[in-house]
Amino acid sequence: MMHQICWYFTESWDQFRINGRVDVIDGSNSDPEKLQIREKSWFGCSMKARLQYLDPEQGCPSVNEQPKEFSLDPCAGPVDAFCVLILDPDQVDYLNLKSNQKLKFMSRLSDNGEKYWASLKTSPEC
């Protein structure tokens, strides 16, 4: 399935739109290599970041004055709520809003099946 990720950098006025396919790796994935990537990503997070995945009300307004305390074994593997997204980009649109410069980068396949990138300078209206 195609998805788009967008970034905007306020200081430089750079905007990026990255289109591509996204692979979601959660605990139900049957591929051992992908599960290894998920586990490595989990242990690459700080304990504080890992603890955020234990709060079932994350992102909801808090009605309690006292924050909830959660504990987690530092050696325990990823919790169910943790997943990894891997984006395989097909196209990147770059726009600088200061200079009005717009570039488009598109992935292509060579005759031997290898992926390469081509770029095109485009009009900001496109």
C-alpha cells in the first residue's frame, strides 16, 4: 500500500514529501528477520521511551493529578503496542518555500533490475 510521509523544517523552509510502500512490523509478523529488526529497534530505545508504550491512555487528556507509574523489565522484549514501520521510497518531492525551488526525485529500475534515482527540476505550481 502506498503512503506518504511529510516533513517541514521551519527554519530553512524546506518541505519534503516522501511517497512509498510501508511495511508494518508488529509482534504478529511471521518473518524471523523482521521480528529481529523489531526487537533491535525496541532495545535501541531508552527505557523512558519504552515505558510510553505501556500507557493504554497515551494521548488522551489526563484527569488524574498524579501520573501513573509503570515498570518494565529492561531485558524484556517488545510489548504488543510496539511496531516498526519501514518505508521503501519511490518518490521524493522537495520544495524550498524561500527560493521556490522544487525538485522531484523518482526511483527507477535499470535494465538489470537495480533501483536508481532520477531527478527533475519542476515548477513550484506542479
